[in-house]
Amino acid sequence: MHSLIKHIAKNIGISLFLITSIFISSSVNAEQSIEEIIKNRKALFKKNYNTAKKVQSLSSNEDFDEAKKLMLEMSENYKSLKKMFPENTKEGFKTEAIPLIWQEKDEFNLLMEKSSSNMIELASVIENAENIKGTLGKLMWGNCKACHSKYRKEH
């Protein structure tokens, strides 16, 4: 009887250890997941900024075919960004997003949609624009400014 109790106690101990390990592992994975989401969205915003600078340069040099490709890429990136702000990514990992994004989630998503649509519009009008710099300002840089001024920490 004594050995049976000892055997049961040992198995309960092992079971508790395994369950605890699973919970700790899940927590670590969840933290890594949050970190990845924040790092990925920061990288995508940075990519769009760098791409926007290339778009400006290419458009100014009238290399519209290459610029249009980049505009369409940026459009898709804005659509992707809408999915990169789940509730559990409000803090940490040097995020520059402010809580207003989650308070105004619909408005933020509309801004990302508008940014995406404007990049498609820009691709269709840039070649015939009388004022390339002004058109870029209105349809590309204006959306960057609108998002930064409302939804990003000041630098």
C-alpha cells in the first residue's frame, strides 16, 4: 500500500510539473508572439516610409512604371497593417503606437483603407499630374502625416 501511494504521489508530481511547464511555455510563446507582431508592424511602417521616399524620387525623375509598382506594394502593406494591432499589443517592445488606436479602431482602420486606396489612385494619376510633388503630398505623404500626428508617439 505504501509503495502504491508513493507511486501515485510521484505521478501527480510529474503531472503537475508537466502542466506547469506547458503554461510557462505558452506564456513565453504568447510574449514572443506579441513581440513579433509589434516588430513586424514597425518594420512594415518603416518599409512603407522607405518605399515612399523611393516613390517620390522615381516620380520626380518620371520613372512612373517603377514608381507605380511601389505604390501598389504600399497599398497592400496598408491593408496588412490593419490586422497588426490586436488588443494584446498596446505596450512593450518599443511600440510607438498610442492607445488611441485601440480606442478608435474603426477610424484607424478607415485611415489604413484610405491610405491603401489613395496609393491606388496615385498610381493611376501620377503620370498625368501637373504638380507631381503636390499630388504625392496629397495622396501619399498626407496619409503618413495624418496617422503619425494622431496615432504615434511624438519623437
